[in-house]
Amino acid sequence: MATSSFQQRVLVVVRNIPKGKTLTYTQVAHRAGRPRAYRAVGNILNKNYNPQIPCHRVVRSDGKIGGYNRGARRKGLLLKKEGAVV
């Protein structure tokens, strides 16, 4: 699957989120160079199954954990296990 440069930038940003920390979809979009593309960030992460890209560390701006391609419950458990405050 070919990836766009924006997709690559999103994955690099997410790969660099430290364990126990989170970023919002908006923060990821901003750091990837397209501040208003937060929905695109969600779509990119929804298709990612690479375990080296910790998608579970990206949360909604309203404080809710948001979706996760392996299930929202699992996302919450992973964040809790890492000590992230959501």
C-alpha cells in the first residue's frame, strides 16, 4: 500500500509519543503539518496495524479515548497499563 507524505508524517508523530503520554488527534494533525486534518489522522490510524505505531496513545480533544481498530475497551486498558492520564 502506497502512503502519502502526510500519512508518513502522522505515523512518525505517533511512533514518537512516549509510553504513558497521549496526544489528541488535533495535536497529531498539527505536528504532521495539517492542523485541520484531525479526521484524516483518525482514518489513517484506523487502518494501521503496525505494533510499532502506538495508535492507542491518540485520544479525542474532549477527553474521551475515542476509537481504536482493536476496540475502545482495549485502548483504555492499554492506556491504563501505561499509566496515561485520560
